[in-house]
Amino acid sequence: MPWCNLIWISSARPGRSSEITAARHGKITAHLREAGLGALADLGFVGLDDQPDDDPVIITGRKATRNHQLTDAEKEANRLISRERAAVEHGFAHLKSWRILTKVRTNARHATTLLRALLVIANTGSGGDRRSPPQ
């Protein structure tokens, strides 16, 4: 499994909010554009990119509707996007397996500091097995 390096963590948000709402509040598209990066996202992020025609940074699949069935080309494009997203989803699953954040009951500001410290630890590991969680 290829290792995926985290490059940025948004601020923690209090309470429950949808991922697209958190991405909008964190201005993820601006951060990606600034870094010269792009992102593949699932169908829950359709409409997030504010400049989809000029300079897209968020690439999502196409949604079928009652009045618009997907063409074979759109279905194939969705499959390609899903295939590429799989590696990233495996990386998220790996982070979740650490179970480090399951019991965090603190102020969102403190959680943000903790997450950013984890980012530093994950990116500056000892050079050994990068798959194991920090001790």
C-alpha cells in the first residue's frame, strides 16, 4: 500500500457538520489552488468548486437524476475517479485505525492543535515503519 503524506489539516469544528460545509468554511478550494494541487472527491462534494470551468481543483463524478441518466462515458469517468480515490480512502482508514481521536472531548481549538501536532509527527517519523501509529 503506498503511503499518503498529509499536507494540511483544517481547523476542528465543534458539533457535527457535513463534510462539504466544513470544506467550505475551511476554504479548501482556495488552499488547494494556492498550493497548486487538486483533489478527487466523492459525489457528496458536487458543487464545492467555485471555478469548475476555469480552473477546477475539486474533481467529482457525475450524478444521475430522474431526468438525466448517465451516459457510458460518464459511468466510465465515475469508475476512473473511484479507482483513484481508493488509495486515499485506504489512507483515511489507516488513520482511523490508530483510534487516537475517538475519545477527544475538548475544545475545538485544542483539538486543532492536537491534529496539527499529529500531522508533524506523521510527516517527520523516525524513518522506520511509517505505517505504525506514533507511540
